[in-house]
Amino acid sequence: MKRKICVVTGSRADYGLLRWLMLEIKDDPDLELQILVTGMHLSETFGLTYKEIESDGFEINEKVVVLNDKDSGLSIAKSIGSGVTGCALGLERMKPDLIVLLGDRFEIFAAATAALVLTIPIAHLHGGEVTLGAFDESFRHAITKMSHMHFVASEEYRNRVIQLGENPELVFNVGGLGIDAISKITLLTKEEFERKRGVSFSKKNLLITFHPVTLEPGSAGKQMDELLSALENLSETTLIFTLPNADTGGLSIISKVEKFVKDHANAYSFASLGQIDYLSCVNIVDGVIGNSSSGLTEVPSFRKGTINIGDRQDGRLLSTSVISSKPLKNDIKSAVDTLFSASFQEKIKTSINPYGEAGSSKKIYTIIKQINLEGIQKKNFFKATNERAN
């Protein structure tokens, strides 16, 4: 009997990372790929990106709508509740042998909760990481404790998952999935991107993605104002915005970006570029600005600079190609000057991505195909010495 593997995806970001693992599972005659889609994929505001999954040749088994038209804390809490219910119903219909979850978002937490109480083994990807500025930090570690095997991006993150009491024999350092994706896709040329997206590149070009800092309520609009003020008068520079995640305060950022783009002929915004176009854009521009994890985990592989603003990603491993900036106009302007400087451009030519090398999808696929799932739900708490706690 085929082993049924259910992959859950909630956004353009995690699908871009999961796609290659999904292909490995789909192409194996001994495995059955199941796909549960939720979160931003099913929202018009965020581009109905589930269509990208279907256009890639995948069949979606379940769609779980969780988002509404609000972005308050209460709204997100309601979405979590809807996610638990919807995912539970979908998983009960599919009856997978294993569920694969990536990351730290609230819809992924909801899927983990549903799988846990349905006694479905959970494989968690990209655990052990730290993002002190967002409540994703707590979701990520909670998902770790609900999961039964772990695929992490670095040895530091592996040690952190073990520190949480997980069995060292079930914590695998496979590297970052983003690097794997970069090695596999054919990127668009500058001219191809311009024709496809209606963008005109300039002498200088920047890609901007800024998400709310969810542990700083009410800060999203103010911080976005500071960022936009810093970008306001850049000369001979094209600005390409991708819109933020469905987080508390995200709608305020979207509104400000849309107004800025309307008032500036050199600025463009996209709800979602999709993986190929996003990575192609990274390859074309001079650098990226914002507080997205991609700026830290993927962009360094292109030898491009990242300006990481504020506290959202505090705690993550940083390449020497990353410039840290406070969410203040003058600090951001200074960071932009550094990014474009000849000395920094020379420096990043030798930078190294701390999230490893390509090959993570194949490693994960090999393990989840062969691993013995019998009794895996009964977990012991392991001490830091790798001994089981009493």
C-alpha cells in the first residue's frame, strides 16, 4: 500500500520552498501526494496563488479557507479556529500517513493542531529558527513540540530543536529549502521580466518586502512610513514592492504601498510574483530591502545585498551580505548608501549563505519515504545530554 504524504501550504512563500519536495513525492510510485491548501493561497487580496499550484500540474485535495477581510488580533485568532476545524475535516477525509508542515505561520499551527489530535505523524521543516519580533516565533516552537520528525536548515537550528527536548535521531540538518529551489529553476532575463511584468528597470533597482512586526502592535503603519520616506527621493532607481503576509497590521502596509506606487512612476507593486519571477527579480536588482526571511535565507545565494529592517527577523543567522537597519528614515537611507557603495558590493562577492547548499528536498524525500512511523507519536522528552528525561 502506498504511503500517503499530505503537504500543507498556506502562502506563496512556503509553496516556493515545498514545490520541489512535492515533485519528488509525486513522481515516486510508492508514495501518494496529497495537498491541503489554505491561508493566503485562497485570498483575492493576496493573488489567489493556489492557481500557481494547479498550473504546476499538482492536484489540490483540500482547500481550507481561513482568512477574512480584517487583520486584527481577534481576526487572526478566529482564523486559527477556522483553520483547526477545516484542516481536521480535510485530514479526516484524506487520512494521510504523514503530514508535512513548513515554518511558523498561524495557519500552519492550526494544521499541526488538527493533525496532532487526529494522531497523524507530523514532519516539520525549518524549525529551530528564531524571529524575536513576531509571534511566529512562538508558533514555530509550538509546532516543533507537536511534531515527530524535524528537518532543519543549519546545525545551530538542529541544536535548538534538540534543546526543546526532541529526539536527536529524528532531527535532520538538511539545509535551507530556498537554496535548493534556486539551484533548480531557470530564471527570467531582465528583458523577459520587463515584458512579463510591465516593469522598466533603471540604473539602480531595489526589491522591497515589508511585513508587520506582530509583537509591536500598531507599529506597522509608522514603520512603513519611515521606509517609504527613505525611498521617496532616490534618483534613477526602480522600486518593486511585493505585498506583505496576512498578519496583524498588514492591510495598513498594503494601503500605503498602493498609494506610494500610484504617486511614483518608478514604483511597482505585486500581490505575489511567484517563485520564478521573485527569484528572477532578486537576480536582476541591486539588492532587497525589508524584513522578509527571504532576504536572509535566499538572497545571499545571489551575492546580492539585503537591508534587514527592524526586529522581525532578530535571531536568525546572517550572511555578511546583510545590512541591519533600525526602522527609521535616516538609518534606512544610510543603509541604502552602504548597499550601493563600491566597497560593500566588493565585500558581498565573497559572502556565504549560512543556510547551506542545494539538495535538501531530495534528502527530506528520502527520509520520509523510508522512516518507520510505527509508534512515532509517543514521544519522550530528551535532555540536552541526549538522554531521555524521567
